[in-house]
Amino acid sequence: VGGSSTTRYCKISHNGSVGVGGADGSTIQRCTIVSNNLRQFRPDVHAGGIKTYGGIWGDIQCTVESNEVAWNWGAGIWFDMCDQEGPIHVRNNYVHDNQTIPTTKYTCQGMPGILIEISQNASVYNNLVVSNYNGIMADGSDNVSLFNNTIVGCRGYGAILVINDTRRPSCTNNVVMNNIVCN
């Protein structure tokens, strides 16, 4: 999926590495993205349900909304190095049963259902995140808001993780509020 593109009403499953690989400006809406990374590539590099990466299209909004993202080997929804000024919205998704075992990079954490990594200006809200290894993680990211999410049944390190990353140690202006966490 290239910059300024829209993917709607698709069923994307059983791919070798990642279900949807996107770039800045992508809109992924009302899709079913399940059972990807069948070849079990390293989940901390490029694998799982959705991996959106940035840095080349500039000031463009990215939106991932109203999708079911499940049973992927790796992160369910992953924004990586999206430093554009335009906002990122991850909202109204059902993200469940995305699994990995801890890897070298994420020894304690494992991969989460939703990952905002080395990115900025992201709002993650109104998502149902169920039975993933970890819930929602903001890793080395700035200006991230995690709110109104329901996170249930994580088996890993945490339901909500906001951590520093040596590649971008600022990790500033992040807000976590009004989430429901259970088990």
C-alpha cells in the first residue's frame, strides 16, 4: 500500500510475512486481516497483521480504523518510524490473538497487539485489544495518546507499555488515560 492510498473492505490472510505493508498516508478501513506471517519471519523486524512505515511522504495523515486484526504471528497493527507531522489514527479496531514469543529485541515485552514505534502524533483510541502477547505499546515515540481502549487477557509483560528506545530516547508528551485493563 503506497502513500495516499486507501484499502477498504478487504480480506487479507495467510501471507508469508505481513498482511498489509503500508506507508505514510495510508487508510486501512473495515478490513479483516488474519493469519499472516505464516513463514514466521522475525516478528520484531517486519511481520504480522499491518506494518505501516513512514518518513517518505511527509505531512500526510494515516488512519487504521474499524478492522479486525487477528491470529497474526507478530504485532497486529504496527506503525514504525512514522515521523510525519500529519496525525496517525488507530481507532475502533478489534485486535485479538496476535501472538509471538519474546525475541532478542523484545526479551521481556514480546510483540503487542498495537505498536507505535519511533513515531509521533499518534492517537490510539476506542480499540478492543484481546488476548495478544502484550496490549498496546508506545516505544520511543512522542505525542502519543492512548485512550478509551479496552485491553483484556495479555499474556506478556504488560497491557499498556510506554517505553524509551535508544534510537530515539525523547519519549515525550505521551498521554495514557481512560483505558480499561482486565486480566
